[in-house]
Amino acid sequence: MSKIFGGRYEVLERIGAGGMAIVYKAKDILLNRVVTIKVLREQFIADEDFIRRFRREAQSAASLSHPNIVSIYDVGKDGDTEYIVMEYVEGRNLKEIIRDYAPLSTDQSINLARQITSAIQNAHEHHIIHRDIKPHNILVTADGRAKVTDFGIARAVSSATVTHTGDIIGSVHYLSPEQAKGLQSNEQSDIYSLGIVLYELLTGKVPYDGETPIAIALKHLQEQPVPPSKLNPRIEKEFEAVIMRAISKSLEKRYLSAKDLLEDLNHIQAGRPIARLENFESVDPEATQTHKGMSKVLAPIVAKDPLSGKNPPPRTIENQKRKRWMVGGIVLLFLLIGGGMAWAVKSYISVGTTKVPNLVGQTVPVAGDYIKQAKLRLSPDVTYEFSDKVEKDRIVDQNPKADVVVKVDREIQVVVSKGSDTGKFPDVTTGQMSKVDAVNLIQNAGFTGKITSDTKASDTVPKDYVVGQDPAPNATWPKNGDIHLILSAGPQFVTINMPYVIGKTSSEAKAILEQNKLVVLVETQDSTTSPVDVVMSTTPNPGEALHQGDQVTMVVSRGPGPLAQGIEQQAAIIAQILGIPSKNGKSHGKGKIK
């Protein structure tokens, strides 16, 4: 019987394994769909801190929804087994494609690059940094769709004790210089790693390689990459410039955001020139400096030599200055002697002053990265305040201010925006609230924005009372946002002339009068001259001016009444006696006395 996780995920087959997890293809019995399950290896189960980080990062990444990101469906535990349930992608990882088909064409590479960059941009907009962008973590479907996987997982793994050399060597080729120096990753770190992937797509080779993780990482810090066009002359100049900018060691020269990188890729695909195209073949000043402050260098990377199982000895790097031997020696001292020596080295190299970076507008994690690079500390006492100028969760103020020169290890305090101060807007459109009362209610609810008003006719709400509002009742609205009220102008008076309805039936007349929005009252009278149900007169008289909504009265004939009928009969008898002709012209004749 196959294994079922969480009572709903039935394992179908094992499809892969890595240093962190074993990967299975499975079926979600509840939703009847195929999924991927990553099951953590046993050595991580006892590490409660790691499990807690693992769950938190996975749940955070589950919030991402993008066509080029592998979706996370569930995070669970079955007995002692921790697992993640993910979207199943039918295809191959990009490393296999590079191995079999590189170098890829420019069009193929740009197509993949745009998709991967779009995924990274989406994650960064949700404040999630991947930290381990490499071809192994990019899946490509049969129809050419790229999907990035394992967002957030690298952060949990990097904080744990990792001893899986194969995974480390696979990642170190794509490691950013700031990660190699032990600094915290930021958005630009993902861009650097992506740039290395693009370099490999177009050349079939990574720009930095070596026999040990230390040797490779030092090249990220110290050496200039060979321009990819020297390995593949078919590469377009502008595409090469984009790659070289992405893998610049200098954060100032590197793309600031995935959005900027994607914009340049779109320009290349559309055949448009890229603004401010720089010559990235010149020597990067970062690559000519000896990197000190490496107490945490290669912490997630350095492992035992995969062949000998021993800690690697320091190696000679050709054509390097003697100082670079010292850098490798510092790294190995840290690894062999431990934290005490690392602290001593860090203390030695930290003496001096530094300039405070500008943190306004940055998120706290990104600001933390900048501060660490400047050898400063971010105060744990972060304060929050409302701001209409800086969006929520970004820094609105800092102390000391940007560009102030301070001693290294100085604590920097930041104030983070809570966004605009908002509240639930009250309902002032009850039809029973004057403008004065409405303004008082709004201001008592804490809304201080400018209040404007205009009027419109209303047959139901009294004049000068509120009949409409913007924002709508109960809407979430900035406390200082503009407010607009609509006041009743009372009924709308339209002048018309009294229609002529005399001689029409009562129903015909009433329909005409009501079409003119008049209120009709009906009176009836006996009449020997007007047929029954015919209008004999109206008040006002036909043609007189009046307003829509006014009352009018029409007098309708009931025909001859009983008294009129008796008189008519008596008249007929007298006419017969006297021989007076009737209405039909015949004589009634004279009566004879018998």
C-alpha cells in the first residue's frame, strides 16, 4: 500500500532528492489532482528552530500567486515527518536543459529570462527574497513556460547546519558577493544569481568555477568574469551588457530591482535600444579590492572536500597578490578555530568610521542589509507612525540621517510607515441629517479632510439635508481624505400649462394629467347635457400655469339624476295634452273630453 500524507496526499513515485528533502509525485485525493510533495530529511526533524523557520518561510511563500512561480498548496506534518505540498510541474529543470542544449539562442534565452525575472519581481513586491536562484530551482514545461520553485526555503536552510556538499557546490556558482562575504541577502542578490543563470544559458558555462567552494566564492569576490561574447560571439551586445550589469560586484552598478532588469529585457526583445548602456568590460573596482570583514564568509557554503572528506587546505590562486592568500587564511581560521577568532578578526577590521546609508523608502529587511554592509546595526526598537507620503511597511525616517559619518557598529533607529491613517466612514445619508449635523458627525469620527458639497433635487429628503456622500457609508477612508456631500434642494418645480381634457372620459383625462406629474382629484355632478363619465370642467382652467406635483380637480358627469328624469317625464305628459311636437317631430295630439 502506498504512503498517504495528512490523510489526503497519496504518494505515486519518487522523482528526486536533495540535501534538504526527498521529492515525490503524489495525488491529492480530496481535490483529485497531481501534486509534488517535498518531505524533509530525518536529520532536520530534531531541530525545532529549523522546523519553525521552515514552516514560516513556506507559509510566507504560499502567499505568492504568479504564472512563473511554483505554487505552494499546503504545509503539514504526518507523525514526525514535515512536508510541503506544491504544484506539480511536468517538465525538466533548467540545469538539465543547459547541460543538453546550451548555449541557447538569444531569443530562447530572453524568453526564459523575462519569465524568471517576472517571477522574482513578483516575489520581491511581496517582500520575499529567494536567496538561492539557480537553474536547479527553475523548472521548464514542454511548452517553454519557466517556473521558479523553493521561494523562501533557502532562508530556513541557510540558518541550519548544512553539511550536504553536493548542494553547496551547486549553489556556490550562483552566490552573490555580499552572500559570500557573510552579509544578508537582498533583492539585488537574487538579481546577481539570475545574471549568472543567464550567463550560463548563453555560454553553457558559469563565469566562476573552481575545485572547492572556497575557490569559487573567492572568485565571486575578486575576479572579473570573462565577457560572455568571448565564449559565444553570437550574443548581442546589449544582451551582454544587461548580463554584465546584473552580475556586477558593485551594488551601485548592479540593477536596483527586478523591475528595472525586466524593462531592459523587454526593450531587447522589442528591438529597442537600452538607455544609459554602460561599458561593463571595464574593471569592476570591487574586484580589485582585498575583501576584509569575512568572519561569516561562506557560512552556508563551505563544507568538507567532496573527494577526501577533509577540510580543504588553502589553495594558491594564480596571478593574485599575496594579500589574497591572507583572505583565504582568514576564512579557514574562522572555520577551524571558531567564533572566538572570528569575533577577534571582525573587531580588528571594524575599527573606523562609515557613512550612514539612506534608508527612507526601503523595507526594514532591505534596510537591514544596507546597514550591515555599512558595518552598522539596526536598532530592534522600530517605531511606527502614519504617513501619507511613504507607503505602508517602508521607512519614513531614520536617526542618524543619511550621509552622516558615524563610528562603525553604531545603532541606527528607524521609523516605519503605517500607511495613511484610515477609519470607517460614517453614514450621513439617513435623510434626517442637516449639513451641520453631518459635518459634526464626520469630524467626531476623526476625519479632518476638506469637505465640499453641492445640491440636487429630491422629492423625499427635505431641503438642505444630506442625500448623498463620497466616500460611501462604512467605507475605509484616509482620515485626512477629501469628503463630498450632496444636499437636497427639495422637490424639483417644473412649470407647465393645464392640459385641455374637457370632453374626454375620466380615464383618458386622468392619464393625461398624471403623465404631466399632476395630482388628480375627481368630483362628479348630475348633468342633462353631458354624457356619463365625461369631464365637464377642470380647476385650474385649461391653459393656466401650474407646477408639476400640484393638485388639479376635474368634474365628471354622472348623467341626469332622478329629479331631472321626473321633470322630463312630466314635461312629456303636458306636451302630449297640449299637442306639442316631441323631439322626434311627432305630435302628441290633443286630449278629448269624454
